[in-house]
Amino acid sequence: MRLLFFLSGEFEELAKIEARTFLNVFRGNAEEEDTQILTGHCDNELTEYFHRFGLIHEVSRHLFSCSSLDELKELFKGIEIPAGRICVRVRNIGKRKVDSLKLERELGAILWRRGAEISVSKPDHIIRVYFSNQIHVGILLYKTDRKQFLMRRPDLKPFFRPGAILPRIARSLVNTAGVRSGIVLDPMCGTGTILVEAGLMGLDFIGIEAYRAIAEGCGVNLRYYNLPANVAIGDAKNMGLKNGSVDGIVTDFPYLQSTKSLGKIHELYSSALREFHRVLRENCRAVFLTNLDVDELVEEHFEIEYKLCQKLHKSLTRRIYVCRKKS
């Protein structure tokens, strides 16, 4: 099946990695990229996993991509018309702008003349037309409910501490770890944002937190979403887990900036990354956030597949490392 992903523009780099990983997990491949668009193919039936998306807004069955309005209208004359009521929806993404309502009517008329039943209010199928640098067309399969992430904002949870990452980012990071089924570990879980998202995605999870009060608060948040309070008080530098016992690691390192902490920082990263490597299964990923460049320490145990930078404010740039365990 050929797929067309419409991605968040908030953090497009991460959204594209999430989409690529999703395809790779199901033995598929990414093909073309455009602004907020990625296309690919996969042989498996994936619809039961679409609810996991974080920064992927929509996924459609990809029909075609083209470069001009004339080509678009010509190709519309030959697309397979699905059974049931149909409507066309046009979305402007990039700098290229069209009159979306006018074009929707024109494309709908092409399908109507070919015998399609058109319904704007109660369609069975929506044909999505995205105007990015190229024009991309697909039949909508799934639209992510983005309101759910607002409802799970860190400050709306029973237990809150400043600095927690946003749920949609957390979910995208879990997807980027590439765990189809198995155990996701957050060894510095804090208030539990990553664990909540992993649990709601249907994955098993384990959290480790150094401070008892925060670990207990994390448990409160997990139970609030009817998830098991799988949180232990422990040390990310020396975890009581068996070798090769987890399928993915996703975590947010503490943002230590004081020069007096440099020795402690080096020890934390060196020991924690060694532990990550030990407990992670072969060929699996660790995904983590930090405010530091720690490439040399990471490369002792992992291959860095992606490194992203996200400026949060003047004094803080977040790095996201996506790493694969070295044999």
C-alpha cells in the first residue's frame, strides 16, 4: 500500500523521522519528501496502528503526485472512484496558494461527470489534495485527534512539575524509538509524560525515577489515565534490569547547566549511556533529549542515526538524539 503522510509543521524534522520509522517498522520505505509531506509504501495492513501518531496529522492512501494544476485535473479524470459518497478537500501548505473552495468544486465536478456521488456534508470518502511544493493526492484513511494532546497537557495532570515535554512530542519520540510491540523504558521518567503516551499507544512500559516524591506523583498520573503504575525508585546509572530486557528507551535528561556540575554531568551521561546499552535489546533504539552536545559519549555505545536541534528560548536549545545500539 502506498501512503501519504501530512505532517505537523511545528517540528517537521521530527515528524518526518516519525513517519519514516513507522514505515520501517512495518517493512516499508519512505519515498518522496516535500514540505509537511512524506510518501512511502508498505505491504502490511497498518490501520490498527494509526492511533499511535504524534506529529503525523493525517495519513491517506497515496494516489499520485504532480507539479501543475493542469496535470492535477487531467489525472483526476482517470483515478479510481471509490464506492460511496465522495468529497474533495484541498489544503494549502507551502508558499504556493490556490483558491481551495473553487478548486474543490472543480475537482468534484470532474468526479461527478464520471458518475461519482458527491456529498460535502456526509462523505464516505474524502479525497485530500495537498498543495506543497508539489501537489499530492490521496484518499484519507486516518486523521489524528489533536485535541487529545491538549487535554493531556502537563499542567492539567494531577501531578505537575515545570519542564515536562508536551504529549504530542513525547508520543512522536516513542514512535521514533520504533517499538511495534514490547517494552519502552524511561529511566528518568519524572512526571511520566513519556510513559503515559507509551501506555495509551498500547505498549508495555517501565519508568525509573530517582526521587521518591516524583516517582509517587508519576504513579498518580499513570493511574489517572487507567494505566499501571509501573514506576520504580532507582538510578539511571545503575538500573536493576536484566541485560537486553527492553525494546526501546525514550527519556529526557535533566538540563544541568552550571559549570560546577560538569563532573557530575559527565558521570551521569557516561554511566547512563552504558546502562542504556546494557538493558537494550540488540539493534534497538534509544531516543533521548538533552541540552548538551554529547556525541562522543553517545558514540562509545551507539550509532547516532539522527540528531535534531530545537531552540526553545534564548538560553536553551534542546538536542534530540536517535541512536541505535552497537553490537
